[in-house]
Amino acid sequence: MAERQSSAESVVTVVVAGVANLAIAAAKVVAGLISGSAAMLSEGAHSIADTATEVLLFTALRRGARPADVQHPFGYGKESYVWAFIAAIFTFVVGAGFSITHGVNTVRGGEHSGEYLVSYVVLAISFVIESVSLARAVRQVLRRARERRISAATYLRGTADTTVKAVFLEDSAALIGISVAAGGVALSEWTGDELWDGLASIVIGLLLLVVAATLARSNISLLVGRAVPPRMYQEIHRQLSALPTVERVHTLLTMHLGPDEILVAAKVDFRDEATGAEIEAEADRAEQRLVARFPAIRYVFLDPTHGRSR
């Protein structure tokens, strides 16, 4: 139940961000074409990239939520990271590539039509809309961080739900980008030099590069098979070691199978006097305790091992 609620919340967060970015993208592109501002057009490309990213993230949530079947016994959770990785690449190529290229061309000899007011109005409205979208992502991040008794920054670094991470980073970058664009347009108007407008476009492109690289790295790590955070790992180890019939936990392996699915496998040295029935009962009890403590744990495999184990 907790996993379904978490997934549904992520879907709403992505949809809200997507609708907001679609409206903002249209306004920015129109304003950029009217004003001729490189920074405005870069912000338009930024929002278009963000909108496409939200579509890909929505696809990631839907595709990754499919139930396990014979060919995929552990489910399709990792497919969500494939789509999220594609979203990061799209941001890198479309958003960052266009912004930097257009900015460089403007620095080398761009012209502005002089319609500055429309740029300021669109940027102000965009800032408000992006703030609403970011506020929802922030609330979700803070709530999940409180549930895990960790800081928001720690949650964002370690979360396997890259859709929420993507929305948070993209909306944060969008607000920074809007501020940079406004600064570039204002300096160009004040000085009469389009250099500032072009530089603002380049800075927006570099900002998108950082976001895309961060998200790509996170998704690659999860695709390869990332373990749970150290604090959670230690708690799982403690729970297993505390079982009455357990002598020692030799090896503990964990892996994220999806945003809300974790696999736990361990080589456990049970006490020599423990009977087969006691070991079976303890294994069932261990799974119940771990799932109660961490609802995202979906599979628990314990391998009884005697003596030393590699």
C-alpha cells in the first residue's frame, strides 16, 4: 500500500510539472521570437526539454510499475531508470545544446528587437508557475525525508525514485535559469550590448548540463545495480543479526529493483543446535520484521551457511 501511494504521488508530481512546463514553454518561445532575446529562446528550449522530460518520466513510472511475469520475475522496476536516463540525455542534447549554441552565436553578433517588456512579463509569470511546481516536489521530498528520519539533502542523494529527483532538480534549475535570463535581458537593455543576453543563454545551457549529468549518473548507478544507503544497510544487518538462532551474518547483499522495490540476500550462519523448523520460522520472522521496518523491501533470501563464507 505504501509503495502504491508513493508511486501515485510521484505520478501527480510529474504531471503537475509537465503541465506547468508546457504552458511556460509556449509563452517563452513566443516571447523569444518577439523580442529576439537569446536568453528567452534558451529558456524556451529549457522548458521544452523539461516538458519532454516529464513525458518520459511519466512513461518511466507507468512502464516500471508493471507486475512481474515469467520472463521478468523481479518485475519491471529497472525499466523506469532506462526512461529516466533517456530523459536526462534529452535534456543534455536539446536543452543544453541549443542554449549554448544559440548563446555563442548571439555573443558573436546577435541582434535584439528591443521588445523587452514581453520578456519580463513572461519571465515573471514563469517564475510563479515554476515555483508552484517546485513547491509540490519539495513537499514530497520533505515528507519522505521525515518518514526515513533523514535530511532532505540526504534523501535526494540516496533516493531510488529518480522521477522525484528529476522534477526537483529541473524545477530548481528552471527558477535559476529564469533569474539568469532576466539578468541577461536587463543588462542588455541597460548597456545596449547583446553580449549579456548571449552570456545568459550560455549559463542556462551549462546549468542544464549539470542537471542532465547528475540525473544520468544517478540512473546509470541504479541500472547497474545500486545497493541501499549505508544507514539502511546497517539496520538490515542489525535486524538479521538480532535473530535468536543466528550466529553471524557473513554476507549481506542489497539492490534496488525499482523506485520502491528492494532485494535483500544474505549468507547466514545459524546456530548449530537450531533445527530445520526453527531456521524456517526465523527466516519467515526475519522477512516480516524487515518488511515492517522498510516497506520497500520486496524480496528476502537467506542462505544458511556454516563457518566461514566468502
